[in-house]
Amino acid sequence: MGFELKIACPAVYHADLHDLARAEGLQGRVSMTTDPKAAVSGADVVVADTWVSMGDTDHDQRLAALEPYQVDDRLMDLAAANGVFLHCLPAHRGEEVTDAVLDGPRSLVWDEAENRIHAQKSVLAWCFGAIG
């Protein structure tokens, strides 16, 4: 798609190496680092996800390991001047993102959520045969 994907995470939670190799084989530009500042530097889009998902049994360990990856104003200041923040929601305020970023002028999370509504409605319409 013509963009570079930089992933920042602790080594213990690294991305699937098979997926990274597959992306490279498809000429994807994907890199992984343990340094969130390096990953965000100059980025047009900064995306965060929930640190602890349903069924994860290592809640405290995840929070401790991921704390340096919290997206706050200082981290967003390293992104491109017009860089934006996205999150698939629900966000855990004070964990993966601060209130200031989530509710700030660079956040597009609510537009992102609204777009998902329309995509989901289209899937339902397709399931019920309303569209082909």
C-alpha cells in the first residue's frame, strides 16, 4: 500500500516473526523495535491497541512491560506535525493512551469508530442479501 509500518513493543510481546517474514516477501516495509520514540518519529499515523485483552492471564506483567509505550503528548510530539492518533477502541485511559491524546485535536478515534459502524452495516446488508 506504499507506506512503512513501524512496530514498537517489548521483545517479549514481539509481532509474529512468520508474519513479518511474509510481509517482507511481499515487499512490505515493516520494521520492529523496542523503542517507541524511534517508531513514532516522523509518523503520519500513530496507532495503539489495548494492552490486555480478554483471556490474558498476565495483566500485571503486561502493564509493567508496556508502560514505556503509553502514547502521551511527548510521544505524539515526535510524530509528523500533522500526524494523527488512532485506536480501535475501547481504549483504557491512562494505560495505552492518555486522556490528552485520546480527546485531543490530533485524535481521529471517534471518526474511526463511526466508519466501523458503516462497515458493519454493510456486512449485515450483505449477509441478508440486500447487496451483492
